[in-house]
Amino acid sequence: MKGKIYVYLKKKVLDPQGKAVENALKTLGFEEVKNVRVGKFFEIEADSSFEGSAEERMNEYCKKLLVNGVIEDFKVEVVEE
């Protein structure tokens, strides 16, 4: 199986890195930029020797290691099973 995991700060959490990128883009002349949020992306390949669905398994990866549930949300996409 292969999956993509997108991790991003919850909307209520301040994103100083995103704000810095937003300001830099505006400084470079891209005045149309209104908001930037910075996140993380994981592409994971694994064999399917586990029980259950691939999406459930990737959710476990997130909850146990990849995501800080207090300040981050995530989205899982299974590319192939």
C-alpha cells in the first residue's frame, strides 16, 4: 500500500512560520497572498501484512507518532492498496 498524509496546524493555532512566508511573498511583490499556513507531508509505502484497512492503519501512524493531536490536524489519502 501507499499513502499520503498531510499534517497542518489547527485553525485556532498561531502559525508563525506561515506568517513569515506570507510576509516574504508580499515583500517579493506577490501582494495577492492573503494567508499562508505551513504543514508537513508524508508519503509512506508499506506492505499489507496487517489486519484492517490501509486508511485505518495510516490513521494509527498519525495518532501514535506523526501528529501532535493537541495542535495539529491531518488528512490521509490511500493511493494504492
